Amino acid sequence: MQNSNDEPNAKSLKLRGRKAVDIEHRNKVKEDEIRINIKISNIYSVDLEEAKDIHINYHLDRILFFLMGRAKKNGMTDSMFVDRVKNLDIYEHASMVAQGELIEMAAVDVLYKELCEAESKGSREDRYINFYG
């Protein structure tokens, strides 16, 4: 029998950190993102504002991980990535994901495009991205 949408998964109550939040995200559609804040609040015994921050930071970490992986795969060095990622509003995108307004991989796509535009300054051929033209 399934728990109600506001009840945290029994397994996630026993865990803390990234693993607990990962379990709550399994098989969720974007409409469920907002409800995950309540589950996080129950897991960590914190108020909803703190749960929202935990949720945003969870997505922030994942977005950075995927963004760096894509950048490295396309030849960007760690130092180049760190230098350019400072100019991106990753927190805002993570917040949109946590609110169900944007899916995580779409955020990565948008941010990667911005990352590459920052590198190329829009004036020369961009060696890191060919999908966006």
C-alpha cells in the first residue's frame, strides 16, 4: 500500500542527506516537486522554509554535477569551468526546478548554453557546443 503524498517514504525516514532526498525523488513528476518540500520537512524535522532550501540545494548540487560533466566531456578544463560558472545564476534555475517550473535537465541545457556563450562571447565559433548552433 502506498503512503499518502505528504508522508515521507519509510526508508527515507531512516536515512539522511542526499540518499534520503534521492529516494523521495524517485518516480516523481514535476507536479510532485513542491510536495517534496513537505516530505523533506518531515525527514529532517525542519520548517518548510528550511526544507525548501534543502530541496533547492539538492538540485543545485545535481545541476552543477551534470553541467560540469557536460563541459568536461566537451573539452572544457576544470579551471575554465570554475571561472565561467561564477557568472551563471544556477541558484535561480535550481529554485525553478525545486518549484516544478523547470525540469532538471532543461536547466542544465540552458545553463550549458549560457556557459558556452560566456566562453565564446558570441563572436566566434563555439568549440564546446554545436547542438545550439
